[in-house]
Amino acid sequence: MIDLAPASVLRVIERRVAEIAGDEILLAGPLTMATSFNGDLELESIEFVALAEKLQQHYGGQVDFVGWISAKELDQIIGLTVGELVEFIVSCRR
């Protein structure tokens, strides 16, 4: 069974971000719930898509990233934080 505790989900996201953007992205410190994908991590849209794919593989059918992100406005996507993503994944418990 996959652990959907917020701290566990945060660690999974951090590992996947490092896989996509390189370990040096974490030189400034670990990801926090307040870390923003655009402002802090400066992830390109293609990197965010890759992150979503890796998380989809990890969490399987429990998490509908496409549906979740497509319901957001552009400014919400640009301002997206790690915490918002963690909260979404945690809310997908079945």
C-alpha cells in the first residue's frame, strides 16, 4: 500500500523533482510545502509534465493529475506550490 501521509508525499515529490531537474536543485535546501514550482524551482512546463508523469506512475490510478491541473486557471498553475500538490495527492485517498 502506498503511503499518502503528507510527509511521505512531500519526500516522493522531492525525489521526483531531483530526478527531473537534477540534484543541484536541492542545494538551497529541501522542498517545503511553501516551495513554488515556478518561482522557487523555476521548473519549465515540460519538466512539470515529466513530474506529473512520474507521480502518476508512482501513485497509479489514485491520482488524476490531468483533471486536477486542467481545472485550474493559468495564474493558479503558475503560482502552484509543493504544498498544494501534496494536499491534492493526500486528498485522493480511497
